[in-house]
Amino acid sequence: MPSADNVMDKLVSLAKRRGFVFQSSEIYGGLGSVWDYGPLGVELKKNVKERWWRSMVHERDDIEGLDAAILMHPKVWEASGHIAGFTDPLVDCKQCKNRFRADDPRIKGTPGQPDAQCPVCGMKGTLTAPRLFNLMFKTFMGPVEEDAAVIYLRPETAQGIYINYLNVLQSSRQKIPFGIAQIGKAFRNEITPGNFTFRTREFEQMEMQFFVKPAADQEWFEFWKAQRMEWVQGLGLHVEKLRFHQHAKDELAHYAKDAYDIQYEFPFGWQEFEGIHNRTDFDLSRHQQHSGKKLEYVDTATNERFVPYIIETSAGADRTTLVVMVDAYHEEEVAGEKRVVMRFHPALAPIKAAVFPLVNKDGMPELARRIYDDLRRHLNAFYDDGGSIGRRYRRQDEAGTPFGITIDGQSTQDQTVTVRDRDTLLQDRVAADRLVAHLTEKLKG
Ligand SMILES: [Zn+2]
């Protein structure tokens, strides 16, 4: 069994080599826990997001989409509790200047006391007493940098949905129960980020807030819990690596009545990548209080008035993409040679088909180009005529491309091509004019 670091190291290295993920600002030495998606990574993540959007918005009559701005009125964060409560107790080492969470298990003794020992430089008595540190990124709006101009980069997308609840309700003519879905960036000044793109300071969320009658909360909570697990399983992941984790009383956020994480068994352990939360009427009540605007819902059939309860499904787009990459990573031996292959669900694969002329002569490149030009109008295809056919297959295996199309000597005679399956390595011979239909059928789902 390879060690956890080993597997993650190999994935990080492949991600860079093939162009999935790069460290941000690498030529300047890198920026801590911020990552950039390369040519293959941007396609993979986009496929994850589009699949989510299709299932949450397009395939449902009761959910509307939204794209709220990152910058919001500072009062939003007072109402949400983020200014008062979104803090971590931290300690600093006066000797080596490192900063730690107060509950860092590596710290021996009580920070602030002479017996406390710094886990990095090993000095005793150099750790400060814990101080609260807000995780929101602060910036200034307008021409002057003063307290009155302070605004924040949003630490979650959810608040953009709550403050637009009335706008969406009225403009879409939805009735409760209904939901609002959003994909967007959020920012948290995490103190202990890490594990590649698992915990980052800039990240993208895929969130849906479902507004229900207070008495119907349990029913909808169960519904969304089941729906989200089904969607996650539909990504083609190993089901034995997926599980629910219910938050115990002491894990629950202050606003939550019940919460389940969907966890994946990463090489570094079971970790959350999506949560389903019953947020009760906390959010809308707080915004009602702080804005002075009525956010009650009036049921026209019964004349009931109430502040809706909210069932939230909150997934990390980066984390889900990381789960997909970790789960797809395979090493195997084929005919005595090591092969690394990313076994992506075909619907998520960044490139669907790669086209290879067997050799660069005898009419093969011309035919291969024609086939490629036809194919790319239907799906994301890639043309490669560099190096031996074996090397070209290996590169596409690492990119996770499900199908390799080879144009050989026979192709120029009878207009057929070979289609190599990434996983089984079996090759079918298919008529060139049937190729699009053949691949489209296989890519379904
Ligand atoms: Zn130190």
C-alpha cells in the first residue's frame, strides 16, 4: 500500500506535468495555498460545474439560478454573524514568527505560559496567548483607505442568495418550496490550508438554498441528502470511498439544526467535500432584523405568514474536482510497462477523443485532420501527431481521454479508423462517417 503522501505527490506532479493544476505565481516562488487550473484542469472543473448546474437548475422546475457579486454591503456580514463569529483563536511564536491555531496538536503546554513550546523552532515560552483572527479578507472600497470604506471578499456564496431571496421570488413567480442555486468564488484566510486543492484560500462553491415551510424542513432535508449522494455517485466515483458524516452537537454551526457531510476517503483520510445543512430560519430572520425589510412569505392559499426555513446543499467545486482526480488516478502494468491512467467518467473527461495519424505520410495526416475537424464540432477533441503512437497513447491516458482514434494504412483504403478504449485497451474498427454517432453514444450519461 503506497503512503498517502506518495499518492498525493504523484497526483500533484501529474497535475502539473499534464496541465491540470499549477501553483499560483510559481515563477515568484508561489503563493500559499492558491492554485491555478491549466488547460486540462479548467475543462475538468467546468464539466463538474456544468453537470451540477444541469442537475440543480435546468432539470428542475423549482430551482432558479443566480450569480451574485463577490462584494456585498458590509452589513451582510454583521447580519450573517461573520464579523463577530468567523474567527479562529491563533497564537504567534515571538521567536520564529510562525503562526498556529491555538488547538494545534503539535503545541506542548499552554500558549501564553512559560511552559508552552513552539512546534517549529522548539523554543519555550515564546508563544503568545491565543488571539482571535477573522478569516475574512478585508479590502477597501472607494478612493480612501479608512474604516468606513472596509468591505470584505465574501467567505461564502450563500449570503448573496439570501439577500436576493425576495428579488428571485418575485421575478420568477416561484412558490415555496423552491430553491436558488449559485456557483461562485469565495475567500477565506485559512491558517492551516493544505493538501493540494483541498483547503485553499480562494475557492469556488456550488451552493443551493432551498426555501421551505418550517414544518416541512425534515422532509426536505432528507430529500436533498439523498439527492446529493445520488449525484455524487453519478460522477463515477468508487462508492465504497463515499459516506455520510452527521455533525455531532458540538460540530454543528450556530445556525444549523442538523447537518451531514458527504465525505470521501482521500489518501490523507476521510474528509468532507459537500454538506447538507438545515439552517432553519436563522439567515432570513437575521437579514430581516438587520435590513428592516420584511422577508416573510405569505402562503396565498392558507394566508399563513412565516419566515422560510432553509435547507442548504453546499459543495466545493475545487474539492469535488479534487475528489474526481484522486478517484480517477490509477497505476497499472500493461505488457510489462507501467501505465498511469486517469479513469475519469467520460462525461467529465477534459478531452473526449484524441486523433492520431499512425505515421505522418501516405495520406494519413490529411484524413486524420478531416476526421478531427469533423469531430471537434461535436465534442472536445485533440490532435496529436508527435512521437510514437505508444507515447501518444500514454499522454492521453494521463489526460484521462476516453477514446483514441488512430488513422492507419487501412483507413486510407476503406475509410475506417480504430477506436481505442482508455480503460479496456480494446480497439474497435469503426467507419469514419459513423464515428461521431459511435462516440456520442459511448459518452452518454
Ligand atoms: Zn517558534
